[in-house]
Amino acid sequence: MTDKVIENNQVTIMGEIVSEFSYSHEIYGEGFYMVDVKVQRLSDSFDVIPMMVSERLIDIAADYRGYHVEVSGQFRSYNRHEERKNRLVLSVFAREIAFVDEIEESAKTNQIFLDGYICKAPIYRKTPLGREIADLLLAVNRPYGKSDYIPCICWGRNARFASGFEVGERCQVWGRIQSREYMKKIDEEMVEKRVAYEVSVSKLELVREEEQLIEES
């Protein structure tokens, strides 16, 4: 059961550790910590992706800033209560970490595959320059009745295709994790810079009920 579920949420990132570890939480005596990984894009820009890691996987007392790592795991979410409402917090949950000497330019540094269910009606729109965009929210099941809620953004013909998806339909997506800065209005006078994380979709497919029946038989 567990192995099958984990297959529906697979992430691999390669990048540079750019922060120290900060404590997140503890479960059954196992401590979990957060650290930021800077992942280069094909262009000159980059994404800084938060990673959650167990103290049993790496020495969280050490300072690894400047070290390069290859990480595999899942993209996970949880709701953090703040300002009288819940905020969706996303991070890469590390299952394996390997230190690497350098990252080759041709390396695939940021890959994600998700298999989940549309849990909110897609939002389709066009930019002022006419570029088509569709926002999806995908619920990806985890063991023990939990789910991760992952925002995904589609472009062009993928956006047109995704705009017709219905709540409850099963969808598979391939792409990369991206970070995006935005300004959040706190009150009439205060605006705060924040970072949102989402999956930039390069390919997506609907999984029909007939296909699911074939898989299960």
C-alpha cells in the first residue's frame, strides 16, 4: 500500500544548500528540519525550494551552505494557521540525499511527477499579451488517509486542455517546482513580500475510469 501511494508523488531536485537548518516539528521522537535549496533553471534565473529533512538522514547541526545535493522525495503540503485563516505551506520532503561535487549543465535538476485528483475548478485566464494560463489544485493521496494539495500552473495548449477538467477527475502531471515572489497586503498600510511555490506543468493527462479498471484487474 505505502509503496504504491508513494509512486504518485515523485520529486528529484539538484542544487546548492543556501541556508542553515531550522527546526520544524517532531513525530514519535524523530525531529524534522527545514533547509533551502537553490535550484538553477535553464535560463540564468533560479528557484529557492524549501526542503524538509529528518535528523536521521543528515547531520542537522552541521552548516552545509555551499554544498551541492541531489534529493529525491515528495512534494508535500500542510495548512498553517495564521492571520485568522489557514495558509498552504509547501516543501520537498526528502527521502534520500546525496552530496555531489558539481552539477553538470545538462543535468535534470528539477523534476516532479504527480498523480492526483482535481479538487477545485480550474481557473483559466489570459495575460495582457495573450498568453493562456490555467491554475489547477491537485489532491495527491498519502498513506493513512492524508492528502497533499499541490497548486499547478499550465501554459498554452496545456492550459486550454486543463480548463475543461472537472472536480474529481484523476490527472497526472509532469513538470518542475517553481518559486514565485508576490506582494501580500496585510492591512491598509502594510504590504509584505512572500514566496509561493507551485508546479510548472510541462505535460499532463487525464486518467479515465476504464484505464483505472485495467490497472486494478
